[in-house]
Amino acid sequence: MTSLLTSPRQDQVVAESLPAGGLDQNKFDCRAVWYPLAYEEDLDQRRPTRFTLLGEDLVIWWEESTQQWRVYADQCPHRLAPLSEGRINEAGQLECPYHGWTFAGSGQCQAIPQQYADGRAHTSKRACVRALPTRVAQGLLFAFPGAVELAEKVALPLVDVLEEDQSEWVCLNTFRDLPYDAFTLMENVLDSSHIPYTHHKTVGKRSNVSPVDLEIVHGDRQGFTGVWEEGPRKGTLGKQTTTFIAPGLMWHDLTSQQFGRTLTVVYATPIRPGECRLFARFPFKFPSKLPRFAIGLTPRWYSHLGQNRVLEDDQIFLHFQERFVQSKGGSPNYEKACYLPTKADLFVAEFHRWIEQYQVQPFGESSLPDRQSVEQLMDRYHSHTKHCHSCRNALANIEKIQTGSLAIAIICLVGLPVASLGLAPNFSLGLGLTVVTGLAFALWAGLGKFKQSFYRGNPIPPRNMPDKS
């Protein structure tokens, strides 16, 4: 369980005088937006972290003296070495790995070791590294890739309902780098009608399929809101509302007698063409304390394994689908290329109309990269585990236990001949050693199989597996 909300920090009170997306009302500028880069709990204050936003390599690091996260362009102005390969030195400054130039604050160079003591080269603007404005809110680190002077005037894309009754919300969080565009992710999560089929046996059932009669309540350059009056599971859960905040935030909001209030929140942060980082949040406000207690007992890493399985239900075909859409002309030609005869696709169609109407192009005319193999698409380690504090530690602990169990098995195995064939054979000791040896080897083998779930997923989704008779 994660504490969902944190008080705004780092001078986060902003004057909401400029809309996200810039001032041109006929276009939406994807750089004039705050994007989440990481959950704060997954960042390490002791070392820099690499990330890519809108095709630009960045480095995230913690500045102890100001107690805030800094985000720089990941290039030293000296010889363009990646600062993410450097370290945070004893003075609490980011140090380049190549020649030791150091940086702090809003990107100012603090020292050039190769100059004389009275040298002033480090004070030149050319010695500075580009720094992005940063904010922390609702447990996420945000950065603003556009003009620095605009950042304070643009509001963070936050889920406003989570600011209400903060102590009553309990939240499950996950994230993953996905092998398709941020807009492909947005299109997918705006579509609730795919859940009974795509996620059959994970979070859906085919028997729950029914007409999905969607309505748009309001829409403009900043996004849209909509409603599904009947709601999922053939209306048994109640009305569901949907909010899309341009360009990369959406949530479904559902209140039912059985489960209380449930949100499905998704942020889509564009990394590069054909790749994005998903931040998925599942806040609950339960009518009783028992479910909250049960969620609190679930380790974060364990819930991530299940959430990765759900993401992999559609990971392969979405990777292929977005290439088909691009080959058909993308959003401007979407409703011609795709046959959308029911209102179940209304939010998806509205999303593509928004892209077309406001000429939204995060990467310009860039094409998608070549298709990945199924094995690459099922990678979990590089897309999640290595970046996740909880899963990374769980994997390390599993490997320690596995190593210990193997050592115990070997020691017992070596001791067996002594117990069985020694000068004074001890049957009970020999039997005990045999049992311990077997259990230790079984634990070692079982953990070896289990830890693979941190490295890769199963390409065969549960929906395609035969039903048990």
C-alpha cells in the first residue's frame, strides 16, 4: 500500500494563468506541459538516475543542500559526456564522469578542476547545463520540458478528487516503460469496452460484455469529460465517469455499493517514438476498513507482478496496432481507417479528433521504430524491475535466499556419507539431513523459477488459455 498524497513541495503553488499546451488556441504544444518522470519512492537520493522525455536524455538527481530533485539535460557542456554516468560528490554536487566538472542549483557549473584557482571559466553561461523545472505532488516527480519562464504559470496535471478526504484513500501504484506511444496508451485506457475480452481471466470476464453507451459531456483543447451511465459489468457497479486531461492523463471514476469509490488513473509520459512510461494508480475509498487492511498487507512488489501480467494482456497487439494506424495515416484518417459503428468507441474517436484538431505531434513527423520481437516485448526487467525500488529489492532478497538454500543443500549433502557410513552410523541424523537436503534443493529450484517473473512475462495471455474442465 502506498500513501497516496504528499503535500505540495518545492514552491509548488503556481499561478494557473497559462493553459497547458501553450497560448496558440489552434495547436497543443506537448512541451508546454508538466510530465511525471518517476514515483518519488523509486528514486535513489544517493546516485543519479537516467530518463528520456520527448526524445531528450535527462538526468535526475537529489540536491541535498536545497532538499529537492533536480532534472538536467544529460550532457555535460564541456565534452557532452552523459552526467547520469557520474556521481553526486562529497560536496553534494553532480559530478561529470569524464573530467570532474560539477554542477548544482539551476544548472550552474560549480568547478572546473583543470582551470587555475583564479580562473572564471565556470561562471560562463556556456558552462551551464540545461535544467528543467521540477515539482513533487501526489507522490510523483514532475518536470517541465518547455520554456522555464512558463513553468510556474502552468498547473500540474493532478487528479483533483484525490485531494478530497486524503486520509480515506488507499492506493496501489505501478509503472512500466511500454513499447508503444503515449497516445496509443491513452487510446487504450480510454476504452473500457476491451476489458471483458482482452483482460479475460485477469481483471475481466467475457460474460460481462454488454453495450457501452458512452456520452461526451464536455470537450475543448484541454481535454474532455464523458460518462457511461450504465457502467461496467452490465450495470451492476453503477455509473462511470471519465476525465481526459491533455495530453497524457486520464481517469475513470466509479462508485458502487460493493466496492466503494474506485479510480483507474493513468499517466502516459512520452519517452521517444514508440515508447512511453505508464504510471498507473488505483485509488480506493472502501466502505469498510477490512479491504483497506488487506491491501496494506500486500507487498508493493507482489502487486506489481500481477499488474505486469495485466499490462502484458495487450502489450503485443498494441505494439503492432499502432504501426497499422500510422500506415493508414494516423489520427487525421482514423475514422476512415477504422470502422467504429457503436458508441463504445466514442472516447477513442474523440481522442483522435482532439489530436487532429489541435495538431498534436509530440515527435513531429518521426516514424515508429522497427517492430520488436515477442521476447523483447515481454521484457520486465529493463522496463520495470531495474527502475522499481520495491521489485529490485525483492529480487535481491530472493537471490540471497536462493543462494543460502543452495549452500544448506550442499552442506547437508556432504554430511550425508558421514552420518550414514561413519564409525557410528546415525539413522535419524541421516534421515534428517536427507529431508533438509531435499527441501533446500526444492526451495532453490522454486525460487529460481519464481524470480523469472521479475525478468520476463508470458507471451500467451490468460484469455487464450483453454478453460479448465
